[in-house]
Amino acid sequence: MIAWFTKYYDRFFYYLLCALATFPVLPRGIQSALVIIIGVISAIYFGVDGRKRWNSVKTKKLISLSSLVLIYLIGLCYVKEYSLAFKYITRSLPILLLAFANLNFGLLDTKKLQIILKLYIAALLLFLTYLHLYYWNDLYVLQLSFWEVRDKIELHTKVHGTYLSMWIGMAVIALCWLGFKSAKSLKNIVILLITIAFLMYWQRMLEARMPLFATILATLYLILRSLKLSHTMIVTFGIGAFLVAGFLVKDKIIAKINELGDHEKAIPAGKYEVTNPLISNENIRSVIYYCALQNIKERPFLGYGIGQDNLQLQQCYDTEFKHTDLFTRFSFNAHSQYLQLILSNGIVGLMLFLFAILSWIIWSKEATLLYLPFLILCVLCFSFENILNRHDGILFFSFFNAILLLTNRKSSNSDQ
């Protein structure tokens, strides 16, 4: 039995990765079941044979890849609400399980990665096509605003628009990467461009600005690297483009910054049903960031512990913004992975997480060319959303962060 398990483990594990790659169309229960199965069989394989090939490099990568879980666990030493803390830690476990499973498996070769990415893109396109047909009447007959359609999609699918936009962004980046490798005929190039246009249309429709911006930036980086440009040239080009774009829209940027900084006048008094048209996304964020900074001042170094961070924010909303029922009707987290980490684990926790990100960037030299664009997408989106506090963001990030880092750029199947 052990010999049979060892012989077919690689194949079975790869099939499970392929199944999990279709997560855009899978119910959450099946997604979680697949992650658990992957974790269990990896643990069994480690006990039977995998530990023989485990080394210090894999240990370092496991600590780095699962750093967020470890940071949250440190916070258990001083958190008040243990039940809430365990809820968030349990939700983040795929980060640890998928990192361990993929390190235990070894390196993926490029051909297997291509198949996994094609399955992911196919599943996402199927999901988006279904949504397009389902909301056709709302989009093109009733002509509802994109924001109204997005609200309906979130209620119907239970997938936050920002996360869905990140899924789409990853598909765009992956299609460009696959295109450079296999799109040789004009027909394939046309199909590729039409597919990317459809995906970008959906990103625009979801009105999640940072995922759209991050997708464009990550895709440009991938294209320039694929054209063999050096990092120095890419950085120079990027800084120049950023400065030009910033100059062209400087008035809008200044207006947004002023809006974000004016928390006192952000939310008008009265019932949310009445004041809703007067409240912008920036208005809400100005209050969130104000409350986050107020709480950080009180415990800057170690924070309050995971779960307790949201309770502290709510306490601030309830105390200083009694003139509106907005913050009693809706629950708002820090809306920034970095701010959330400072709230939950202080500056120490943030520095540990940033150190982990730096290690991923360093290791990206050995990984597939697709890995760094993926990191660009995620690291930028971390700025304005708690990506790693929800199931959809955790699964997306932990799945791709592990398999892309562990795909050898030289297409080797050998272990490290």
C-alpha cells in the first residue's frame, strides 16, 4: 500500500491542483474540501517519503510563504477574543497548507503550470460568461450603472467585486504569458486579444480601480521582460510613465487625497437610506483610515491581535460617528492589508510580513517569469483591501503564490 501511494502520489497531487485551479466555478465547500485533502495527503506523503527530501531551504520557504499565519499566531499571546482570533487563523490556514503541500511535492514544470493556468482561465471565463448572460437585461436593457450591477453580483455570488477583479487580473497576466509561449498564428493572437478585451471589460465593469491599475502595471512588466528588457530599463520606463500619468491627472489625485483626509465632513447626518447618494467610497475610507490611525497610536508596536482589530475599529465608529447609522448597518474592516496588520500585530507584524514579501521577490529570480507580475498585482491590491482576511482572497493568493514560486524557470522537474 505504501509503495503504491508513493508511486502515484505525484500524479494524484497534480490532479488535485488541477481540480483546485477551477475554484472560480466551485462552491466554497468543495474548495475547502480540496484544500483539506491536499493537506492531508501531503502530510501522509511527508511521513512516508517526503521528509527524506526536506531541507533547510524548504523550511525557510515554508516559514516565508506561511508568514501571515505565524504572525497571527504570535498575536494569540495578547489577544482578548480568542474565539474570533481562531476564526481568522482557521480561515487563513490554506496559506500554510498549500505552501507545505507544494514544497513537499517539489517543483512544477512549465508544461504542467500551463495546463493549470488554462483550467483556471477556462473556469473563470465560464463564470464570467454565465454572469454576463444572467445580467444581460440589467446591463443592456435597463442600463443600470456598473456599480449597481456589481452590487447585484456580490449578493448573488457572494464574491466581493475586488476579489473577482483580482481573479480576472491574474487571468489577463496568465494569458499574456501563455501567448508569448504558444500564440504563433494570427488566428490564435486574435482569439487571445478578444479574450483579454472581454476580461478587461469585466474589470472595468466591476469598478475596482486598484486591481485594474495593478493588472495593467503587472502586464506591462511581463511584456517588457518577455521582450528581454533589463530591470533598469523597465524601472526607468515605469517611473517616467508614472510621473507623466500623475501630472495629467494631478487635479483628480489631489481631490481624492483631500476627500480621504476630511473624515469630519465625510458622512452626512441621518439615515443611510437618505444620505447614501451623498456618500462616496472615499468618504467611507476617510473614516476607516482615521479610526485605524487613532487605534494604531494607542498600540503601535504589537497591535491588538487578529479579530480584535475589527472590534477596535467598530468601537471608534460607534463612539465618534453616532450621527449616522452607516456603521451599524455595515461592517467595515481596515480596507488595507498593511493597515490591518499594524492593527492586529503592530509595526512588528507589518515588518515581518514585508520581509516575507521581500524574500518572495528575491526568490522570483528562480521561479517562472509569471511570478513577479503576480506579486505586483497582489502587493498593490494589499494597499486598499484586506485581501487575506476573506476566503476568496486567501484561496486565490495561497494557490498561486505557492505554485508560481515553485515552478522552475528552467522547466526542471527535479527537486531543489
